[in-house]
Amino acid sequence: MSVSPSFVIRVLALGFLAVVIQVAAVSQISIFGVNADLSPLVVMSVGLLAGSITGALMGFGMGLLVDLVLVQTLGVTSLLYIAIGYWSGRLRELRDPAHGLVPLGVGAAATGVAGIGMALIQFLLGVDAPVSLLLVQQILLTVLVNSLIALPVYAVVRRAIGPSLPDDPRRRRRRRYTTGGLSPLQRPSSGLGPVTRAASK
Amino acid sequence: MHDKQVRRRRAVLALLVAVSLILLSAYFGESEGGPLHGVQRGIVAVLSPIQQGASTVLSPVRDVAGFFSSTFHAKNEVAQLSKANQELRFQVAELKGSEIQNEQLSHLVKLDNDIGINSYRPVSAHVIGSDPSLWYDQIEVDAGRDQGVRTNQPVIGDDGLVGLVTDVTSGDSIVTLITDHTIEVTAEVEDGVGDVGVLQPSIGNPNELVLSDLPHDANIVAAQQVVTAGFHSGNLDSLYPPNIPIGVVSSVNPVTLASSGQVQVSPVVDLRHLDVVQILTKPQAGSTRASTVP
């Protein structure tokens, strides 16, 4: 699968813009007492659209940018987002889900992985302050809020990188298998030739 | 062909995970002046003008969303504030009397306690970035070294303490909020005797702090104000000036207070909706009394 320079530029610009918008605006908007988190949704969307390697690379890059911009421990967010990008990509490569609500489910799962994973890493790194059980509630609320915006975020990402997405040979093979390589609308006329009224009876 | 693809995919994944772990270990192990911290500060300095611009451009969106979010909670707040207002009216009447008495006594002992927050040389700054994580409570503000801001300077909002400056570049700073798990503040309860404890966040609950290490026989009740203690011991000064409001005691469980010396505190500042803050660039201004009330 060859990657065009246009695709790389679009993905880089998308990641950068997403982090800037997240930090400058979205993080300051509170919904149900929590903030929406665009970053795992963008990584998930790129994984679902472009596959596991691109998803993992996007996860690493975006996680690193988040850690750099927000002055957090470097590597923590990258580690989590690599997992999100990679598994979203694998889902596409193994199952190629076509249902329109897939990004919603995968977005919820990605946010859950990010929330729980961050908690686990922080516990491993050591936390001196008391931890409230409300943390679980906060993670669940963030998952809920992110689920609400997962579909629009996926649509925006698809619009942004869709035109330059590399053609997937596996998907092309499947299209050839099911439709003879052509659109089903074209298939009867070109494949079978003209069908007369008498022949159809 | 397929095997080659699988091998390549796994190699990329392993490489990325390894790089992340190396970064994590190196960053966690190095000091504040280490190379990775330096790179991070450099990136923040480069990106802050972009962030500042984005913050300005996106402020209408933020305001509209903030309006709807605030309206949602307004009804509950009205009832709570009416009750608090009633209690505060009684306290003001009581304090007026104490203030007159205090002024008279201060004149007698030649102490000038009339210096407000201005003696700490406050620098105003706009919030240009915020952290979405439940674990890190940090904001980025548009005042930095050029404006006299240094690390470990306290930051206040409209009503009280917000946090501490933890990183500074030439034009902006990172402020770690009092709800972040790395921050502890020595605080005093205004319960008549001034019981002192250590204020810590309650991770996962941004609307609550835990005041611990209190005397087990402390006579603390709900709605008492909690302020910075601003201790001074030998060469060791507290990072925070004394008497900056932090919050009010929200609940007291007599059993928990007696056994572990803890009470719950609600911050007075709405830390999720900060627009402008003040950085106290000269926090050790002497034995003055801070006041955020003009």
C-alpha cells in the first residue's frame, strides 16, 4: 500500500489542528461536568479509515504532541494512543465493518481505553493524593460525551483525509469478488449484454 | 507477501511502543532542567502564539457552549447561592464589628494590615489553553518570564486560590491547579482557633478537596472558610501568602475527623471556567494580609 505525500500532509495537519482546537477551546467547554476529548476520536477515525500502521503512527504522533503541548510526562499519551490507532486499524483490516454506527462504538471504546489506561499508568507512576471513586463516574461520562461527538468527528476526519486515502488492495479484491470489479449498476449491461424482453421471460 | 506485511506491521508497532517507553522512562527519571523538559518548554514557546490565536478565534464558540452549560446548572446554583448569601450576611455583620476592632488594635501596636493583594505584584493573564485529562489539571496562560513570572508563584482567580506556576517560557506559563494530584497547600480553617492542615485534591472529583492532617479534636463545622496558612519556619517560607481564600468546608464526618483528621472542602473558584487569572509575582511580601476582595 503506497502512501502519497498529500495523504501524509493531510494527516499531519489534521493531528496538529485537532490538538490545537482541543487545548484552546474544547477543553474549556464542560458538558455534564466533563470535557470532550477529541484526540482519541481522531486517532480512532484515522485507524478505521487508513489501517493499523497509519493508525499506530498517528496515535504515537498525536499522543506525543498532546504530551508536549500540555507539559505532561512524555510517552504516556503516546502509548495509549498507539493502542487505540492500531486496534482501530486492525478492526478495519480484519472485519471491515460497514455499519454507519461503527465509529460510535469504536469511539466509545477508544475513550474508555484512554481513560482507564491513563488511570493505570498514573497508578503505576505513583499517586500521593487520595483517589475518589467518582473517577469511574468521570471516565464513564467522558465516554458518553465522546460517543455523542464520535460520528461528527469521524465524518470530519473522513472528509479531511478521504480524497487522499491510499487504495487498499484487500478492499479492491473484495469489490472485484462481489461485483466483478464494477459497480452493480454497470454490471448487467456490460457483463451480460442487452437483455431482451423475450429472453427475460 | 502477506508474511512480509505482518512482519512490517509488528515491527512498526514494537518500535513505536519501545520509543514511547524510552521517552516515558527518560522523562520520568530526569530533573526539571533535563533535555526532554527543555525540548518540551521549547515546543510550548513555539506553539503558544498559535494557541493564543486559536483561543481568541474560538472564544465565541467557547462562550456559546459555556452559556448553555452554565444555564444547565444555573437553577441548582441559585438555590445554593441564596442559602450561602443568607449565611454570609450574618458573617459580614459579625466581621464588620471585628474589622473595626482590628483596625483600632492595629493602630495601637503600629502594624499596617491594610495592604491587599496589590503588595504581591499581581500580573493579569488570560487562559489560552486547558488540559482535558482527568489526571492533569493544568492551564496555559499568556504571561511568562518577560512579565516577571517565575515558577512556584501562586495564582489566584476572582474568588481565591487557583494554583501554582509550574513551568515558564518567555511569553506564557503553565499553571497547575489546586485540583492536580501533584499539588498540596498548607491551609487554615477559619474556625476561631485556625486549625492548620494539608489540602490535597480528591482525584476524580474536581469539585472537592481533602483537608487532612488536622488536629483530631478540631472544632470544624460545614461552611467555615478555608484559607492559605502561609507558614514561615526559619528559612522556609510557604509558596502561598497567608489568608488567600481556597474554599469552604463542604462536609465534616466527626468519625473521619477524629480518626484521620480529614474534612472535605469545596473550592471557591470555578476551576473549569477560568478566563483571567492573576499571578502573584512577589508572594513573600512580608507579614501582610492578603485579600481578594477589593
